[in-house]
Amino acid sequence: MPEGDDLKFLITEEKLETPSTFLFPFTPYGIQHDFMTELYSAIEGRKLGIFESPTGTGKTLSIICGAVRWLLDHENREWNQLKLALESLTMKNEQTNDDDDDWITGQAKLVEQQRKVYEINKMLQSLEEFNNNIEKIKKKKNDIEIENEKDFFEEENEFVLEEYDELSSVDDLEEISDEKVVYDGVKIYFCSRTHSQLSQFVAELKKSPYSTSRITPLASRQNYCINKTVKKLKNITLMNERCLEMGKSKTSQKPTKVLDGSVVKKKKSETICKCPYNDKDKIQSLAEEVTTELRDMEELVNRGDQISACPYYASRESVKFAQIITLPYNTLLHKSTREASGIRLEGNIFIIDEAHNLLDTIGHIHSSQINGQQLTHSYSQLIQYKNKFELRFSASNLLHLNQLIYVIGKLINMLGGTPGVSHAESSRKGVDSKVYTLENFVHQAEIDHLNMFMLVDFFKKSKIGQKIRGYSEKYMPSVSLHPSKPKLSNLQAFLKQIETKNNNKGKNLKTDENKHTEPQVTDIISNNPLTPVMAFIESLTNYCEDGRIICTTQAFVSKGVLKFLLLNPAVHFKEIVDKARSVIVSGGTMEPISEFKDQLFNLNGDNSDRIVHFSCGHVVPPDNILPLIVCSGPTGKQLDFSYQERTSIKMLNEIGSLLENICRTVPAGIVCFFPSYDYEQFVYQHLEKNKVINRLSERKKLFREPKSTNQVDEVLKNYSQAIITTSALNSKVTGALLFSVIGGKLSEGLNFSDDLGRCVIVIGLPYPNIKSLELQQKMNYLNSYVGPGTGQQHYENLCMKAVNQSIGRSVRHQHDYAAVLLLDHRYQRDNVRNALPKWLQPSLQEHSKFGPAFAQLNKFFMGKKKLQR
């Protein structure tokens, strides 16, 4: 059904007045009421909103109660205005004959009014049908029979390319003019970074007054698949392809022509078992359950497993009836993924939570990188595939296949290699990196005469990636890369044999013989290298000024790298901004706001009147937060954790002394953030060598952030258990100390409330490497296209956004309390201090010496201890 501007020719949308009160699970704080009021107003006014609300202030509940209230009010408005418009037009039709206009003019008016009546009637009928279907589903959860209009699966040939016609893209745009009006309704898309954060949103919705809302959690096959055969593939591309293959209802018969063309035989294709969870009735049943019962992703997977119905397709089937749809924001931000998921932008509301790194995320999603190994392997696969099936290709397919082979060959040339030569040294000795504009790169590579858009279109429609994967798995020797050893003379081989026998059994020799050797193809490579290669070629379709190509050559072609760096993320967000009714980005700390205003929402300078900014304080009283900038350590040494100074013995000793003092004063849990994994490791080794770790362990149980994601939960569980156990025993060891990394796995999305985080320590400032080519290109771009000085500001922001996320791990609710220690004299600088969270700054204090800072820390926790007695 048309919405918004499409309805203006029929009805005028009456403005909704912002409510004075909102339904809420409890009496809302003032800042929560203000948040809901501003959110409701922003959605109604079709605004682009930037909403800041510190973690622990009930931001998610405020989003739910503000946005869903607007949606329900809008649905009522839509129904009422359609009925009023119909009544008004019907009355005008009756009055037309009484007008003083001449007969011809009167008839023209009548025809136009009848057309409008007809259109509104179609909309009302569609709306009634939609509501009736919802009611039927609610009343007959499992037994109702609704016509299933979707065909989930498509047939594909086994290996030969799908016929590609470049003109078919134009044909796809033709639509039937007199199609049935289908009401879809305005939907709220709630996006966050991870599925666990989306599950938290569903949990909050269940506690809200809007727990009867219809919600669908969207996710990929990787998250939703319950077929063990497909799940074990793990790679998302492989899973997608296998799922589609298993959608085949039966094996196909395909004619196979003998080379001389004289005989035609029929060859049976390989049988692929139909997925046992692809039962349309069961999928429909599960989709109806999703419509009537509030479930997060994990609950939907469990239910699908119980009734043997595919959660992936059930979630997509339920979207049409949903009011709220949750999804990871990567799904929204990548256009092809968005379209494949059936996400409609027009007239809908998009709320992106945890959006502080949104620009960086968009840049990462749309950047791409390939190496020489992938290029040479792709080239080899394409040549063999072409030679095998060349006589069966149409002229169009053969033309585009040859163009693709040509382009990949030229990319190999750019890395100093020669197409078709697998194990060659690069013609460019040593490591060398060069930056190109897109225009210069395609010219230098000699591919500027080819249409990259058409090659990408060919790749997608001909399904060449799937075809080559299937062909290579069946007929071509799969390969992997292992280093080859230099050829030994007979004497060298004899001496080598003696040396090997004299070594201990089971030990590998650690010699220099493998240095500077080119990897040799010997075993198995399972992933299709053509997919990342095509992602890079697609990157070449960006606007010239929006990106750069970094070409890094090395001694061997396989080690060379081509990287596309997206400099203007807003260009890939523009369609969302232009088509959506409203886009809201929210987070605990959204500073610097200028990034969102200038680089995300206001790409062409024509959205300034749509942008609104809301920011509120913390619900925690200022007396419950003790933020201190500490400039010197216990021995009086100035704390300077810049790259040049932080590895000095004096600075390392100062860290140990600081931690010993703090652990004696702070109860329960302490989380200490380091600027990088390498520095955390360096500090830990120094403290361990000097017995400081032993002394710290006498006060607190020590834990360290793991580098492996699958170990995070276990570390957090043990850390939490240590705090609970030691507090109960009243032993000398009280609580725990957790070494973490700024920007690491524990710095975002985790809750160190109450005793889990009585003190957060931030050591140094995590400035990125200023010598990085990528960072330099980004800074230069911002200075040129946004304004002088914005490049340096971007550099500062990368650091401070990471610091602010670490700070936000503590103080999670109104009665919580914690200290925040910022250890580095550079935190005194105005640009650094001003970039800290607004809610922190009223209580922030600076101490040039450690003594007064430590005394204040001790007084803070002694005071809290007295209040608890």
C-alpha cells in the first residue's frame, strides 16, 4: 500500500500531536520521558535523529515505548483518514451534478473523483484483508490454511552458466500497471551490532507494555539453519549455495552434446537430497507462531528444531505481518544483502542502536581486499572451466567470461605477475605500496575500456561462482598452499638424512631452509577465491573520488595485495536516508556529533533541516561517579603512555605500583584497559618477571582478556564467580582484577555493573598508527571534501570513541557506583578532555600528583562502605 508522499494525491496526512504521557513498565525518569517525546516527534516529522543516552539509563525501553506508541497511533490515523477521505469524496460525487460548471467540466471532475474513490476503496480493502489475516492467525495458530504465495527455491543447472542477457535488467523494471494493492504497513526496523544485543531488545520488549507487538527477528542462514549437513559447512557462501541446491524437488535430466555435435545423450545430474526442514506447511505454521508469539532468534531456532521447520524461511514469511523487525545492522548497510532479505526502505523507520562506530562499519563493509594467491587461483579455475565448456556457451556468455579472465589477468599484472604462471617471483622486488585513485588504477591496469557494472551483473545472474565451485569440487584437483623446499643436491640430501636421524624423534627441525620460498600447490583449498575477487571488481564501480586502491607488491606474486579503501561511507547510506520515513541513530556516547551530521546524514548539504540531536545526562547521581585524571604515578614519574615512552622500565614499574595501591583500596571487581593486546602482553610479562603479578594475586584474582572469542564467556564467568566467592569468604583476597584491551572483546556491549566493575582503569590513549596508508588517505580525503582540520579531528575521534566505550562498561543503573581512573597526563588537554562523555564531565577532576588522587579514591570507597552498613 502506498505510504507517505504516495498518499498525498488522495489524502492529507494529519499531524499527530506528541503525547504528554507514555506507557512504561514503571514511572519513567525525566530523561526517559524526554527521550520518548523527542523520538516520537522525530519519527512523526520524518527526521534524521541522533540520540544520546548513557548506558544504564533505560535507552532500549525508551526506544520501544516511544517508537511503538507512534506506530500504533499512525496505524489508527491511516485507517481513520482513509475512511474520512472516502466519505468526503462520496459526498462530493453526489454534489457534482448541482455545481454551476458546464457539463464537460462536471463530468471531468466526476471521473477524477470516482478514480480517487476507487483507489481509496482498494486501499481500505487491502487494509481490512491484512487485519483479518492477523486475526485469523491469532485464532487458529496451527490449523489455518493460508495460500502460500512464495516459492522459496529456484532451479539451477549443474555446471553450465545461466544465460546472461544484459538487456534483461531493463526488462526486470517493467511492472504491471493494474496490480493488486497489497497492504504492508509501516514497519520499525531495529538494528544493532550483534545478535545478543538484538535478543536483549526482544527481552526488553517482553517487559514493556507493548509485549503483544508482532516482531520478526531476521538473521542469516548461518544463524538460522538447523540442517546439520549445511551447518557443518560454516562458510556463509557455501551454506547459501547448498541451501538453494537442496531446494531442488528432484534430480534433473540435462542433454549433453558430444564434441563433434553428432550425438546427443541424456546425462542424469548428481542427486541432491531435499532439505527435510523445507516443508512449506510447517514453515507456514512456524511463521504464524512468530506472528503471534514474541520470540528472539535463539527461541525461534529452538522452536524450528522442535517441529522440523526451517527458521530462516519462516522468519522471512512472517515479515509481511510484522510491526517490528530486528536485524544486525550489517544486513541493512549492505545493499545486496538488504535486497536479498526483502527489506523495504520506502516509508519505514530505521533505528540503529550502538551506532557510535556506524561510519567505520559502513567503510569496512564496502572495502575489499584480495591477494595474489586468490587472483592466480581464480584465473586458473576460469581458464580450465572455459576450456571444458567453451563449445556450450552462448556468444554473450563467452564474451563476458573472456572479459572476466582478461580483467583478472591484468590485476595479476598489477602485482608484478604473469597470468597463467602460478609460482613466479614478482617483477617488483621487495615490499612496496602505492596508492591509486580508482580512475588511475583502471587506467594503469588497462581495464578502463571495460564495463565493470556489466561484469558484476554477469557474475550474479550467470551464477558463475556456484558453477565453478561445483565443477571444481567434482572434476578439478582441489588445492592448498604449502611452502616448497629448495631442491637439494645428492650430497646435501645425504647429509640432510644423517642430520634428521641424529635429531630427537618427533621434533621438527628449525632451519632457515624455508625462508624466501614460494608457496607450492599441493593439497586442498575449499573456498572459492572468485567471490572475493568479484567483490574487489565490484569496488571498482564506486565513484572515483569516494575510494582509493592500495597496491602492495612483494617478492612473490601470491603475497601481493590489492585493497579498495572506501573513503566516503555516506554514499552507501544515502539510499536509506532518502527513502526511509525516519532514520534514528542512537548510542551511549555519539560524540562527535559532527561526524553524523556532516559525513552521514548531510551528504549533499540538503538534509540539514531534517537532522535533530537529543542528548541527556545519566540517571546515576554525580556523587556515585568518581572520574579522575591521574597525571603521575606513586613515585612521581609523569604518566606518559605515548608510543615512544610506554615501554620504558620506569613506566612499566609505575603501572605495577599503581595497580598494587588501587587493589588495596577498591573492593570487588576492577577492569583495567590497555591500549592494545601487544602492550597488555608486554606489561603482563614485565609484572610477572618482577613478581608484581604475585603480589597483585594476593589481593585480587587476576584474569586476562582472551584473544579467542569463544573463550570470552568462560573468562567472564570465572571473573564474576571469583568476585562473588571472595566477597562471601571475607578472605585476604577480595574480588578480581581483569586485564582488558580498549576496542577489544570486553570494551563494548558488556555489562560490568555493581561489584563486577567498581573501578575502571584506562591506561593511555589508543591512538591509531598515524603512518598507516589507509589512515593517511582517509585524513586527506576529509580535509579536501569536508573541511580543513577534519582529518586530524577524525584521528582524535578514533581514539576517544574507543576510550568512551571502555568507560561506559561501569555504572549501569541508578544505584550503581564506580570510580574511573584515566592514567595519562595527556587527558588534561582540552581536546581530549572535551571529547569524554558529557555525563562524566561534571564530576571529572584532575590530579597532577598521585597522592591526592589516591586519597580521594580511598575516601570515595570508604564513604560507600559506611552507607552500606
